[in-house]
Amino acid sequence: EVQLVESGGGLVQPGGSLRLSCAASGFTFSSYWMHWVRQAPGMGLVGVSRINSDGSSTSYADSVKGRFTISRDNAKNTLYLQMNSLRAEDTAVYYCVREDIEVEPASIDQYYYYYYMDVWGKGTTVTVSS
Amino acid sequence: DIQMTQSPSSLSASIGDRVTITCRASQSISRYLNWYQQKPGKAPKLLIYAASSLQSGVPSRFSGSGSGTDFTLTINILQPEDFATYYCQQSYTTPRTFGQGTKVEI
């Protein structure tokens, strides 16, 4: 069964740090881009960070840039999110998400690459409060 | 970042209704548009990718259309299990951005 299981959430004081982990199983982890997506209480979905399949390329939302670091260990099938200098506005459920791709021919030698988030973990809750 | 705007933010519907949700991108994103369903306390679930492709296992009453900046999610013959919040998301570029959500209520 394809599965993502997050851990590491909890209550932390403003300015503190947490490290989230996401254990992947049931698929070839090293073949997929991975994301962290968060959802503040009663709010919508926000993409936090993304990492490519071998970990050589990462990107971040402006709101977390310089404070959060995404990484992965393909040998351990695990995705991480190191969160430093946490703020109250970082309070949210954090989801670990797999991104798959469908390739569609556009013309000779050209293709469309359609990305979509097809597997989600159940989420881990981070609460930043004094 | 590409901004995604959904309308309406919420709607009331009845079992058997046809429901339409729209999503507009702040710039052209071709067909790089996905739709997700989220129920309270649960993770989102992929419904539609590449604007109109139905994800495996998703009922055929769900359909998507559009390209460029304007997209639509349609639910034909609304079922009890369809009452949820729906999000569009662009995958044209990073960061991936989501619409604010449309809550479908009874």
C-alpha cells in the first residue's frame, strides 16, 4: 500500500525549532518529487516547500524562506522539514505529499509535463504558542 | 507567484444537483490545473489533474474543463459524500499555489 506517515509535530514556543519527518512506503520514493503543504486552522492549503527526486533542487514559500529547510534521505525513504525560528503563524497541520507526473506528447520532440499531488499523508499538527 | 481565485467561496446545494465551481489563474497556466476534495479532518484527495483528466478511482460525475486562465470543476448529480471543500491548484510553476477553497454545503 502506498503510504506517507508524518511525525514530529507538537507544541513549541515562538522562536523554537521542530523537525518533521515523513516515512514513505509502497512506492519507489527516490523517483518522486515531494512537497510539504500546510493548513492553518480553518484556512486553506498552502504549499510550503518542494524537493526534487534526488534532493538537488529545493524551493520554498516566501513566508518560510530562510527559516525552513526541506531534505530527504532516499536510502531511508524519508522526507524531512527542519523548521527554525517558528512563529505563531506557522501553526498548522503539515502534510507530506507525493507529486506524480504525466507526460503527454505535444509535438515531435516536445512534451507536456503535468504534475499533480496524488498521495497525501494524514498530517502532523504544529502549534507555536507560549 | 501565480494567484488562484475560486468562486464561489461557498455554495448550498441539494442531492442530485449539478454543481459548478470556477477557478481563475492570475496568468495563463495552459492546462496545468488540478482539483482536490477535502473533508473535515481529512487530507485532501486528488480528483482531476491536467485540467480534465479524472484520477483513477474518482467517480465519473466529477469533470473538469478549461485552459489558460479559466477553469471549471463540475459535479453532476451531487451525492451525499460530495459535501466537502474543493481546491484548485496550479502546477505550472513553483511554488505550487492553491485557490482559497469552495465549500459545498447542504
